[in-house]
Amino acid sequence: MAGKIATRGAYGKALVELAEKYPELVVLDADLSKATMTKDFAAAYPSRFFDCGIAECNMVGIAAGMSTTGLKPFVNTFAIFASGRAYEQVRNSVCYPHLNVKVVGSHGGISVGEDGATHQCTEDLALMRQIPGMVVVNPCDGNEMTQAVEALLNYDGPAYLRLGRPAVETFTDELEGYRFELGKGVTVAEGTDVTVAATGMMVNMARKARELLAGEGISVRILDIHTIKPLDEALILKAARETGAIVTSEEASVVGGLGGAVAELVSAKCPVPVVRHGVEDTFGRSGTANAVLEYYGLTPEKLAEKCREAVALKK
Amino acid sequence: MEKLYGKDLAIKANQARLLAVEAVHRASSGHPGGSLSCLDALTTLYFNEMRVDPQNPQWAERDRFVLSKGHCAPALYAVLALRGFFPVEELQLLRSIKAHLSGHPDMKYVPGVDMSTGSLGQGLSTAVGMALAAKHTGKTYRTYAICGDGEIQEGQIWEALMAAAKWKLDNLCAFIDVNGLQIDGNTADVMPTEPLDKKLEAFNWHVIKIDGHNYDQILSALAEARNTKGMPTAILMKTVKGKGVSYMENNAGWHGKAPNADEFAIAKAELEAKIKELEEN
């Protein structure tokens, strides 16, 4: 595949490509189809696309009702509205009855950029992860996203899927034997001194951080944790045992998301230092995506610093 | 099952009232007031209007029902039990840790419940989804819902109303149980919702106003809803909160309170007398 594509772009293409194979798939949007990239599906399959207007809570409820008849609804809006505004509808109307609804949050994280804090969702991974029975998926590139969409179509139950706004480099298609499997992390690179457990766009940044550290004699293992729930506990605990320290990295708050999940697991079952890299407990701000990522320290350089910190803590 | 009418519906509804109040009494918690106000409509739905099969609760072609005012689960559970979805004796385990009859309707565990509800304002959207799915897949089942007149203070209800009109869901029929009371008092004082008929008409719904305790009016409204094309129907039913139990009637205090033994004895005597009177006439 190589090249760059936003995960939202890969998602939009996947919906269209999978539509014939999965006739039960229906797509709902809340007046954001041009941004969430469901517009191509809407154009190709107008009778299977339902624009619910600017009313996210109702959209989630409609999807819940539709799912009880055997349809497979994917609801789409920005991450902040999917996981925030409609949180309680997701909890009570979808997850409590364990319905087959896929809640898709586009424009996750701070790389939304210019729109600023009201639209930059750093809490979605934590919010969704806490709901019993919810699956939480955050793919790192276009190839992983494409495979994740089909995996979710074949999973009968509620799930949250996060999409990103900016174009990101596609690299998982070049990993040997790569295949997306719900709940199974991917070892992107081997290493012995510290493990970076990353999710979403931070996985690729971890590859760059690994190169920076290689020159200093620090060997970094990289795990792509695309599924934050259910967490691949075996893979993470193995990394904790073998490398002795873990850095989590996510384009989300350090409170409660992947960092929270890994810290909870490792502290209970294999205590080693866990350093969390992400957005500190703060709101975002406007700027270009790159400027905002830099401002909040979501860079390979900052991640490398966190790795050094984790290695130092081992002593 | 043969459809019930008039007196037979009234007997069934009052049997359901007694079962619902007894279940709340045994549980020492629950919501009798609103359960009693909507029970005539609910009984009419399950014993006359709706195509359901208690032996096959998941039958794909069945008519759907969503109790959007989910706290009135005792009413729904009582009607489902009487209709044969599960044994009537199980009602006495309402809200018990020993059973699955949750305080609010639970589709995962209670046969016949089509949607889990309880958080007010959410049920109507799910009913819209069911009706929309029927249109999409060409199925002929109809979808019914009951909302509370306090519940419609939730903004999501109005989102759902707009959506149902957009997709011309003439296979959807929603009752609004206008009993005029909510936990904090009169609905007109807590947050006025009137003029409800004009509001719903402005949202492009077909609106029918009836007495929610008159079976002929309930049945003719349901027939009118079935014959209304191109738009969803709302049945605004004026009801008495606590209907059928003298001391509960029109008393907001009985919204979410269980009768004690003495109080239940009075309710039982009144409802049994009513049933006997109906049976003898």
C-alpha cells in the first residue's frame, strides 16, 4: 500500500468496498459525512445511508433499534460527540443490551488541529473502555483500518472505532505476516530494554523514536495495541517480563486510556515501571495538526525521552 | 389468541394492575403510579392490537413494543406474563437478586421485552430505529411505544420526533401517557409541555387525543394510526396516575413508592372488587 492516507479515508473506502459482501451493513451519520468520510458510501448506497441530522443521541438510539432486527449499523460522528455527547445512549441503549452497533468516532485526539479544544477528543478511549462489554479499537494506519472494519463487521456486539483526521503513513502492510485480529496486539519491532505499547498514530512515531534510541544503545520493542479493549494481556505481560519497563503512547489523555489500561494490568500482574506518554491532563488548543502535536509533546523525540525515563526507572 | 374487547380488556387490565401493584409491594420498591396509568393502553396493545407469539418471542415478523417510560416495567412485565411470555408467578420476583426481572425492562433476560429502557428519553429513538429498519427491509411489522408526559421533557424525544417524520414512519405509533404528574409534582409546574397536540402536529406527526382509560377510544385510535399513511401517529391519552387504586389516583407521591402491607390490602380489595363487578355484568 505504502504512501499516506488518513484512517478516516481508509474507513470510508472500506465501507464502500465491503457493502456488497455485507448487505446488513447500514451507515448513519449526523451531518458530518463529508468529514467522517461516509459520503462515498452515501453516494454509492443511498438507501443504506441515514443522515440523522445534528442529533447524535437520537442517532445512537436509532442504530440500537435497527440492530435488533439483524441490521449492522455503523454510526458516525466526531469522537467527542460519539463518546461524549452520546455517552449515556451508548451505555444504556447499546452496551447494556449488548447490541450489534458500531460507534465510530472520527477526528479523535488533538490532531483535529485548527478546530481547537471543543472538537479535540482526548477522553474517548477512557470513556468507551469503561463500559462493560465494549470493544475499543484505534487503528494506526490505513491498512490496519481497512482490516479492522471487516473484523468489526464480523463481530456481533458493541464496539467503538476511532478514526483520525490527518493523513498518516501506511506501514503495517509491510510488516511480515501482518493480519488484524480483534484483541490481539502486533509486535512491530523486537527489543530488549524497554517496550513501547502504542496505539493509533503513535505506533509510527514509536518506530521513529526507536531509531533515535538505537544510536544510544537502547533496544526498543514496539507493540501496536490497536484494540484497547479487550487488551492483549498476554502480549503486554510478556513484554513487561522480557524488557522490564513499558512506555504507553497514545494521542489521548494519559488518564484512563491505553496508559490506564496497561498500568492497571502491569501493576497487578507483573509490576515494572510504566511511563505514560500522551496528552497530559489538559484540554487541547487550536493550531495546525503538526503544531498541536508538537505543543503537547506527541513527537518521536518526546517519546524517546519517555523511554529513557522508563529505562532509568528500572535501576 | 382471540382478540379481547371492551369488558374482557378491562378485566385483563385490572388483573394486570393487581399483579403490578403486588409485585411492587413485594419488592418494596418500584413505580406504581405511572404503571397504572398506562395499563389500559398496554393491555389493549398485547391483547388486541399487536401480532406477537409468546412461544417465539424473537419472531422476526412480530410487532415491536418499546416502553420508553421504562420505570413502568411492572405494568409491562404483568401484561407479558398474562399474555404467556413467562409464568405469572415470576412477577413476584420483581427487582429481586434471585431473578432477572430488573427494575427497568431488560431485553436480554425477560422474554417479550423488545428493548431495554429506563433512562428516560432514549426509548422512542430505538422505536424509530425499529420502524426505520422495517421500511428498509420491507417488513410489515408495526412498532409501538409509550412515552411519559414528563419524559418528553428530554430533548432526545424531540430529536426522535423529527427523525420519525423525516422518514415518514407510518408504521410507528407512540402513545404519550398524559397523567399530568411527575416526581416533583405537576408536569405543568415542573416543566410545562402543553400544548402538546400543536407541538406534535408542528413536528409533522398525526395526532389523536383520547381518554386513555376508554377501550373503544384506544382501539379506534389504533385503527386510525394503522390507516394513516405518510406520517407517524401520536396518541395523546389523558390518564389518571395511579388509576384503579383510590389512594394512588392523581397523587404524585405514588410515582415511585411501594405500598406497605395495609396499603396493598386496600389496593387488592379495590381491584378484586372491580374485576368481580366486571365479570358479573
